[in-house]
Amino acid sequence: MEKVICLLWAAEAADRSAFNASLRQHLPAALTAAGASQIRLNLEDAAAAAGAHLRQSRGERQHDAVVQFWLPSANRLLRTGIDAALTANSAQWHGWVVAESTIIANTAHPAKPGQRTAGWAQLAFLTLPDRLSHAEWLSLWQDSHTRVAIETQANFEYVQNLVVRALTEGAPPYAAIVEECFPEAALTDPFVFFDAVGDPAKFKANLDRMMESCDRFIDRGTIDVIPTGQYSA
């Protein structure tokens, strides 16, 4: 089995809520018919919009939705139906095979088919800094930063997706895609986000520790970070 993550772009004049609704209505069924399973949509919905100030961009027009799913094989010869479904439901898409690592499983608010998961999901699209080799970057991220992310945030789900290969030409140069779920209040309250409600000293310590850790393996302005709603099909 291979896990695939795809980014979807809507037509530039498309209404966001209508695009989201169309994806939820049509895309999971089309992907299922083509052989996909464990389908998840990440949509920039009305609830997640409260966290717009958390967005980061590396400068190019960001995608409008994300779909994650599993296939017996992502070989081009075997995914004709998958590609057709993605093309039919977006103006443009790019995809990657990824290696999933579940650091924190969502046992607090388990996803339910056809429903929005509680809270919100932050998606971070990481690139490889020129100053690091892939091995150095991977060690800093997974062997060191992982513990920092667990210990300084109120995330109740934390999944690291290491990019294995791109499925489309011209795909953004992401090296990894991270999904972390937080309580809804963390969209607007940084003390909730950094697991330090009512404790300014802990908040500062957690924030400083997180920023210092991120700067070791991320160059600011080179990644995309987007708050989303997580939907299971």
C-alpha cells in the first residue's frame, strides 16, 4: 500500500464554500470507485478561517484543498481512474507518494466518516533548506524537533508525511507534509496553542523553544502553513 497526498486548486473565480461542498459531495466517491481507501479531505472552511493569521506562504499561489488517501499502488499505469477523478474535481492538482509516521494518534476526538473532526488541522508543507543535506534536515526534524512539537503544543493528532516521490511534473518542491490537530480555541488563542493557558512563563518558554527548534531545519519564508478543517470520507 502507498499513501498519496494531493493538492487541489479551484478555478480562480470559484466560490470557496461551493468548491468545498463539491469536493465533499463528489471526490471521495470518485476516488473510492477508482480504488482509493482511507480518504481524508482538508478544507479551508469557515471555522478554520478564524486562524487566517497563522497562515504562512512561500510566495506562490497556495492550493485550495488537500486530499489524502491510500492505494494498493500509485504506479501511473494503475491510477488512471484516480488521476481522472482529481482532474474532474479541480482546475489543477499535484500529488506525492509519502511515508506516513503517526506521532500522536487522534484518540481524543476520533475522526468519523462523513463528518468534520473536532477542532482544526494545521497543515505545514516543508521544503529542504539549501544549507542542509537531506540526511541532516531529516535528523533535525524527526529525531530532534518531534519531541519539541509534542512537549510545547496542545496538538491531539500529529502526523508526519515524508515525501517519497512526486506524481506530477512541476509539483511544488515539498520535502514533507505535516498535519497537526488542535482544539478550536487554539485558532485564536496562542496560550491554548502552546498548551500554556493561564501561565505566561510557560507560554514564553514553549514559544521560544518551538521557534528555536524550527529555525534549525526551516528557513522562514520557504514553507506553506495553512489552517484547515479535517473531514473523513
